[in-house]
Amino acid sequence: MSVRIVTDSASDMTLQELEALRVELVPVPLLCGGETLLDDKTRPMADFWRMMDQGVNIKTSQPSPESFLSVFEDAKRAEDAVVCIVISPRLSGTWQGACLAKEMAGYDPIYIVDPGSAAAAAAEKLLVYRACKLRDAGKDAAEIADDLARYRERVRLIACLDTLDYLARGGRLPQSVAGIGKLMHIKPIITLTAQGNIEVIRKEIGALHAMREMVALVKDRRISREEPIIPIYARTGDNCEHYLQKLRQAGVDLPMRPMEPIGATIGVYIGPGGYGLVFAEDEP
């Protein structure tokens, strides 16, 4: 029985990665004003930034259960097992839709992984990478799902938002709160909790204070060098490049991957200028 790896577009897997790693994508719908577009990674992220610049309010929807069902039924016909890694159920209804599709398919060897602290973006991608590595090593779907349930507890995302405007635009934050944050030059630093929730762990006034705190939050971590370490940015990489420079100056010498842009599913809420780091901590 072969193992299929399935993910959603919140994982920010590129078309090249999907093809190279043999991962199937269920795209997240994006409500762009009066038009619905799929975040299927065929449209450049620059197109979505351009729309937002023009005042188009973009929000995410969730893939229908039928979107997952077609993938699951195809696996059932082939008698393949499935490991499905999607955005946290605390952030979207995607996970519930995948679970419903499994019931509709009536097929047991489908494992829907709750990513926990690896809830979205490159953090979710680390789980996909891990699943592919285990699949290629000959592990079965149950073994992969069990491993991911432990591995997700080690995955971390630390990010700084340059603006709160886009969280407000997407309905994730009151406009009044975003307005106060803009007036006071507040740069929130966020992480993902073990339960898969977004948590603001710092509210720094000004970019320099935020950058200093972002360095401190990483400096004393026991970061695994055996897993990918991914710098991420939204729209432009200037802040992220500056952050990596500050880390090096602070003596943080890590084998990092090239910077990766945040995709549309998460980027429409993060807004331009956001940056951060995704990594896995060493095993206890």
C-alpha cells in the first residue's frame, strides 16, 4: 500500500516542491471582492498584493469537503493510504472539512493530522517535509501520523508583523485596535501555541525594539540543525534580511535555508513587511 501526502495551500508549498516531493494540494479559496480565486500556487503572490493595494478586501474561505473527497476517493480506488496535513482547526474549518470527507469516503487508512504548533505557513510545511521523508524511508501512514503528532510539538514559528491593518481587513482584528496600533507604532510579535492558536507574545513600540526582541527570542533556543530552518517574509524581504544580519551579529550561526515568501492564504492577513523564522527545537 503506497502512502499519499496531501496538504492545503496554507503550507506554502510551491508547485516545484509539490512535484518534486509528490505531494497533492487542496487549494484554499480566496474571496477577492466579488471574485473567488484558488490559492493553487499558479498565480503569483504579486497579483494578490496588487489587488490589496487597489483596495480589494481579500479573505480566505475553506476548501469544501468535496475538494478533499475527490482526492480521498482516488486514493481509495488505488488502495493507497493518505496522510493529510492541513491548517490548524483553531484557525480554519479546513481540518473539519477533511475529516468529513474521510467519513464520506468510508475509507479507514486516511490520517488527518492536526498540526498543533505547526499550524500554518512554513511551520506546516515542516510537517509536510517530515512526512515525505518518512514515506520515502518506508514508513506506513499510521507510523507517519504518529511521528508527526510528536514532531509538531517541536516546531516553532516566531514572526513580527509590520502592520495590523491586514488582520483588521480580514476580520481577524477590530479596526479600532489596528488604528491604535498604527498610531503608537506597535509591532506585535506572534507565535503559534501548541494548541494551534496565534498568540501575541510581545507588543514592541517601533521596528528597532521589535527586531531586538526577535533576536532575543531565538538566541537561546535549542534549535535543531537536523531540520530545515526557514526565514520567512511577506512581500518584501528587507526586514527579514536585516533580521538575519542581526542574528549573525548576535552570534546565532545556523544553517538556514534561503528566505521564503509567505503565500496568499496567510499573507493576506499578515500584510507586507512581516518577517520571521520557522524551526524545530532539539528533541528533549
